[in-house]
Amino acid sequence: MNSKTGKMVLTAIFAAVAVVGSTFSVPVFGSKCAPIQHLVNVLCAVLLGPWWGLAAAFIASLVRNLTGLGTPLAFPGSMCGALLAGLLYNRFKALPAACIGEVFGTAVIGGLLAYPIAAFVMGNTGAALFTFVVPFLISTAGGTLIAAIVLAALNGTGVLKQVKAQLNA
């Protein structure tokens, strides 16, 4: 299997994990916090890069919306974190960079971009500019912490390096 095929397959698997993982969500201030999505975002950032991670987040958000497992807020909440995590990881080649990108991208950028979607698409008249920053922060903090633990373990055993080598061969 070539690296592009491997990345497509892994992207699809990560998207599926995010969708199934969204059955575990916590409602916080009108949004569904799904920490598994953020775990997937960080794993994608490190293993696949920003564009594949963005694709996995988009696919997962789309499927979650089509199946009633999510809201339109899933798009900015997952996609901004996935993209920024991947971009920062590519730039700095450090696991903390991916984690910081995920948290900032999801909580701040995604949280702010969720406002117009909530207000104008979903008709949420109670939404304000910063309404979704805290719930998105809660969601991404949990998933990112899990991802950091998983990646640290994979890195410590050398498995992370092997998987990345296979994907980039």
C-alpha cells in the first residue's frame, strides 16, 4: 500500500472513530462536547498532517450531522482545531505544538466561528460571540489530554516513529 492510500485509509478510520466516539458526549451550555473528536484531531495532526486531519474532521462532522449525532457547531469546533494542530505540528515537529494548536484552534477560533452558525443558521437568539469558547475548551481539553498521553506512550516505545515512517514511505 502506498503512502497516499495508507493516509486515506487512516483518515477514514479516524473519521469513523470520531463518529462512533461522538455517541459519548457531554452537553455543556447548548453544545455537545465530544472529547473523542479532539483526540482524533491530535492523532491526525501528528500522524497524517493538517490537510488529512482537516478532511477527517470534516467527514466526521458531516456524518455526525447526517445521523443526528451532532449539530452544525461540529464543523468549526472540530475543523479549526484539526487544521491548526496539524499546521503547528508540521512547523515545530513537537507533540506539545499539536496539542496547543488543537486547544486554541477548537476553543478560541472554532468557538468564535460557532457564533454566527448558532445565531444565523440554527436560530439561537441567546448565542453571543464568546458563548461557545468555554464549552469547546472543556471538550478539547479532555480529548487533547487523552491524545497527549497516548502519543507520549507511542513515542516512548518507538511505535510513533515506525507508524510515521510507514505512512511517509
